[in-house]
Amino acid sequence: MAAASQSIQIHFDGYFAIVIIPTDRSLLDWIFLDEMQQTLDTILKNDSVRAVITTGRGNIYSKALNIKQLKNHSKDQIEALKAKFITLLMDLIKFPKPTVAAINGVAYAAGAIFALAHDFRAITNDDSGNFSLSNLFALFQSTPPIFQICRIKVTNKQILRDATLYDQDWSGKEAVKNKLIDISVERQQLLPTSKMLIKARFGEDIRYDINNFSQRKKNLYQL
């Protein structure tokens, strides 16, 4: 069964909700942010869904920030858009169901931080797999929550430095080696592997106490 909003698609596969991210526009977009927030709300209310996988189409997991588009916004509009994006990231980090970013190619700027907000990350091991926070800080250089997320999710201090200060980018395999991503796999194995990342922790039926899991996340990340 599938449900679609204007751009985001949700496929329900057993206990999993597989969310297809639109790749034709920036993640820093009013429509996308509203749709993704609604998508998470829908999944949270669906008791049959026990885990969430997000992925993209083709060779793009998510598009970079559309700086040209933002030039048409006032300063107040840009700040409101940034705040909305940060709210989405925080909600995703604290989401009371396990989440996996199945990175089907490029995860860049806003897409990379969006992937970091998930519990687990898998990426293709072909030449399209690429992970970089580059360009994100052109807009978020004075936004503490973005750096907080990076410190929470990037545990190696040298990699954290290179990602946030020097716009380093990594292939899928390099990102795994540097513990930015959990595993790299053949493209056709991306979704099955993403499911196994969850089942390896929670069992075939993905059983857990949602309130307990939610509280542990809040305590772990102190958000």
C-alpha cells in the first residue's frame, strides 16, 4: 500500500514505513518541510509501523540547499525557514520509532545533516555514494543547533573538524570508515540492509516499548 502527499511518498512494507524524499528541490523548502513533518506525524500515529526508512530516487538521496531560491526571501523569512528545518531535525533525532537513512547516492549539505539525524545510515558503495556537509554552513554558520547535531552524531573529533570547518566530502566507503555511516552495500541491497540494521537490534518483529525508547533518546541526546 502506498500513500502520497504532494511530493513525498510513503510505502508501507510490513512493519516499515519507507519514505521517498523528493529530489527535484531543496530540503530547505516550505512545502517539503511541511510535508515531511506531516509524514512523521502520520507514521507516529500508525501503530502498525515500527520503523522508518528514508531514501531518495536515482543517485540522489537529497538535494543541497537552494541558495538562489533563498535570495528571493526576506531575512525574516530565511530565519523562519531555518528554524522550521531545525525543528524537523530535532523531531527526527527524537523520533520514538527507529529510523534509517538509506542513502542511495549523494547526501549533500542539508541532505547530509538530515541523514545524520537518523538512528542509522546505510549508503551505496558505488561511485554515486557521497556524503558531505559542505555548503550547509554558508547558511547555518551562526546556528548552534546544527553544530550540536554534528557533535552528537560525529564522534571522531578530527572528522567533526573536517566536516564542519573544511567542507570535506567522503565517498560511501570512506564515510563508513570514518563512522559517519554504518554500512555501505550494493545498490540493490540498500533497502534490505536498512531493514536488517533495525531487525538486528529489535528482532524480526521489531518489538520495543515506544515510550521507553523515546525517553532513552531524549536522555542520550539531551534535547
